[in-house]
Amino acid sequence: MIRGFFTVGVWTLASRVLGFLRDAMIVAFLGTGPAYQAFIVAFSLPNLFRRFFAEGAFNMAFVPMFSKKLEGDEGAQEFARDAMSVLAAVLIVLTLLAQIFMPLLVLAMASGFRGEEQFTLSVAFGRIAFPYILFISLAALLSGVLNATGRFAAAAAAPVLLNILFIGAMTGAVASGVDVARALVWAIPVAGVAQMALVWFAARRAGFTLIPRMPRWTPELGRLAIIAAPAALAGGVVQVNLLVGRQVASYFDSAVGWLYAADRLYQLPLGVVGIAVGIVLLPELSRRLKSGDGDGAKAALSRAGEMSLILTLPAAVALFVVPAPLVSVLFERGLFNAQDTAATARAVAIYGLGLPAFVIQKILQPLYFAREDTRRPFYFALVAMVVNAALALGLAPIIGWTAAAIGTTVAGWAMVVLLVIGARDMGDEARFDTRFRQRMPRIVIASAGMGVILWAAFAWGAEAFALSGWRYLALAALVALGMVSYAILGQLTGAFRLGELRRAFRRSGAPKP
């Protein structure tokens, strides 16, 4: 499991670093004006439905079922081929409908664009970008097959292709004088094909040659649909939360762009740690529960939680304490100015408070999905949706666009509380072990101490970040100070042992696609 965690984490880190370079180039070339906001909406549309159909409902139901069939040698490949065929048919129909109803979809995403230049651009860009959902959703299913077999590298490396193609499209557009925004939008479906091809060939090397055929309905797919339906509704609730935030932001000038940039920043630790652990933990728990290994399931849950919080809590503290230098160095150039930096930093600080909750969700949800229980997470998501909507819509007239970020953060913690309460009836294997409970408060203390040191260092050297020639070096020094101070405090408090982390990393091996 540790090997899988590091493999996914390293490739996700590479993808997110390239993603920062991509986003920095985008805001430098497009600013936060109509073309940028239209691109965000167009790119968000297929990703919204992807999380709903593939990575959300479908994979949360598919991966445990496929893992158990693989463990019991019960026709796993035939099941995967049938699932792929049905998914492809549904997505083709969805893509055709989206082309017809694209103006309504754009209004659902950002009704504040009505009558503005960005509305027309969003509709045009959305029609180009939407076919991405077909390729990336099939890639998600193939990734689920690979993950269930313990092969994580290719699926984790696939997003790197998206960022490479985006960077290449912008570079080529600037060199040839082509419109950068349109080059970016056309790169989206091309990237989907490339990502699908990578994981398809990886699955083939693993012994699973999956080619879609005419879809047929089987009892196994009927069971998959029954399990997936509540997960689909839960995924829909999560996307409603995102829509509420974007709707609120669309009524404030440039706020859609600020929230998007802030989202990219907190998604780095979430992707590298939280999502990576969730990807690895789900098939691990499914296999152990299938074989009746309750102690192994408890150990897997506890080590996943421990590793996640060791790496996530200091990141959350840093996002909350020093968001301004992070945003300034990463994004402030070209048309992205100091006002954009200040606004984005406020959102980053708010999201930082919610980052531990978003990661803990990724650890707790596999407890339910591994047991093929998708109903209760749906009910919990409904409650979180109400919390998010009430805060975002209720606070927006009072405090403005930051209400969207506050709603997301508070709803994330509400979801964690409900997941913890719901897991009480799952037995001892769904509880964290003694080592985790002992180390948890120590991790909090070490992270808080690091935060105090970062705050003091930034207050002392703030002038360096105002000098364009020194801000990169100043941020590097701040990051290094945070890493060193957290390592020392972690050792002193007993939050973790560096030797344990080094041994785990060595055992993980070098991740290769």
C-alpha cells in the first residue's frame, strides 16, 4: 500500500507542478478577463460530468466489485468489458445532448455571464471541450482496472499528458500568432485521447485488453447500477456544491478566476496526498474485507490516515498562514496583478482551513465503498450540500464572493463529522489504531509550531516579496524553513520518525509508468 501511495503521489506531484506552470501561463496570457473565465467554464463542464459518472459514481461502485472478482477469480475481465461498453454508450449520448443544450449548461454553471461576452465564448468553447468526457471517463475505468491489480503508475502519470499538451498548445499559439484561448480549448479533447491511450496500453500489458462492444445488460451490471445510483446522486450533490460556488462568484467581477486559481493551489496537497491515498486504499480495503482480514483492514486504514495527516496538516497551516507569497510567486505576472493576488490569497486561506477535511473524506469514504455501501455517503452529501448552499448564498450579500469558499470549507467538515458517526457500526476494522490516536495530537502540535515560525519569518522578511527579483528566492527560503522546522518539531514531539518515512520511501521503489 505504501508503494502504491508513493507511486501515485510522486506522479500526481509532477502533474500538479506542471499544472501550476500551465495555470501561471494561462493567467499571464489571458488575465482574468472574458476569455479566461470562458475557458474555466468550458473546461469545468466535462470535468464536472466526469466526476459525476466516471471517477465518482461509476468507479466507486466498479472498483470494489472488480477487485473482489479479481480476488475470487470470478470473470473480472468480462465484467470490465461489459461495464466499459455501457459507459461508452451512455457518454456518447450525453455528449450529443450537450452539444444541443450547451447554452443551458453554461447558464447552469455561471448564470451571471448572461448577456456578457464570456457567455458566447463559453458556449463555443464548451462545445469543443465537452467530448473530453468520453475519453477521460473511459480512461478512468481503465485506471480503476489498473489500480485494482496494484498497478498505479500509468493511471497516475496520465494527467501529466494533459498539462504537457496545454503548455505545448500555448507555446505553439504564441509562436505562431494563433489565439491562445482557442488553442487551449482544442487541446482538451486531444489530451483526453492521449490519456485514454496511455492507460489502455498499460491495461493491455497487465493482461486486460478491453475493447468496447455493443452494450448488453447483465445481472452483474444491474447490481453495479444499484450500487452506483446512490453514489451518482452523491456525486451530483458534490457538483451542486461546486455550481453554487461558481454561481455566487459569477456575480462578482473576476471572482470566478480568483476562486479557480485558489482551487488549483489547495488541490496540490489534496491531489498528492488525499486523492492518492483514496485511490490506493479503496482496492486494498476491498481485497482485505473479501478475504476476512479485519486486522489488515484496520492497519491499512490507520497507516493511510497517519501518512495523510503527516503530509497534509503542515500544508494546510502554510496555506492559511502565508497564502499571499505563494499566490504572488506562482501567479502574479502578465495580466494577473497585485489586486488579483490579494483576492486569491483570501480564498486560499479559507480553503486551507478546509484542506484537512477534504483529505480525511478521502480516507473515510473507502470504508463505505469497500462494503458497497453508497447510500449513506449520499445522505451525508445531501446534508453537506444544504450547509454549503446556506452559507454561500446567505453570506454572499453580506461579505461578497468569499462566501463561496467559506461554504465549501464548512461543508467539508460537516461531511467528515457525518462519515465518522456513520462508521461507528462497522466494527473494529473501521477504527483507527492506538498508534494513530497517539500521534494525531502530536502532528497537530508540530504543524502549529511550524505555522508560528512561518508567520514570524514572513512578517520579518515581507519586503523581499515586494521585490520582483527576490520574491522567488524568498519563497524558496520560506518553504525550506517550513520543511526543516516541521521535521525538527515532528521529531521532538514524536509526531513521526524520519527513519520510518525514509524506509517506506525506499520500499516503495521508483515509480514508473
